[in-house]
Amino acid sequence: MEVEQYRREREQEFQSKQQAAMGSQGNLSAEVEQATRRQVQGMQSSQQRNQERVLAQLLGMVCDVRPQVHPNYRIAV
């Protein structure tokens, strides 16, 4: 009877420690998830702010072709 009671007490103590440990992991994962969401939102807002500028820069580079001879080009005689 005493052994069974001791076993129950130890099991209860173990369960409470396990819940405390899992609870802190749950909070940690929630914090990581929240930080990740903030970072994603920051990236999305940055993309929205810079989208037009980057697109104009890319189009400028692609459409403004200036043909010129490469400095290493040698005319064969």
C-alpha cells in the first residue's frame, strides 16, 4: 500500500515537471512563430515599398543597351 502511494506521488511529481517543461517549450515555439511572422511581414512590406524602384532599375538595365567593343578584343591581322 505504501509502495503504491509512493509510486503515485512520484508519478504525479513527474507529470507536473513534464508539464512545466512542455509548457516552456510551447511558449518558446509560440515566441519563435511570432518572431517569424514579424520577419515575414517586414520582408513583405519591404518588397511592397521597393517593388517599383527595382522593376524600373531592371527595365533600365535590360532596355538601355549600349554596344561597345570589349577592351580585350583584338583585330586579327
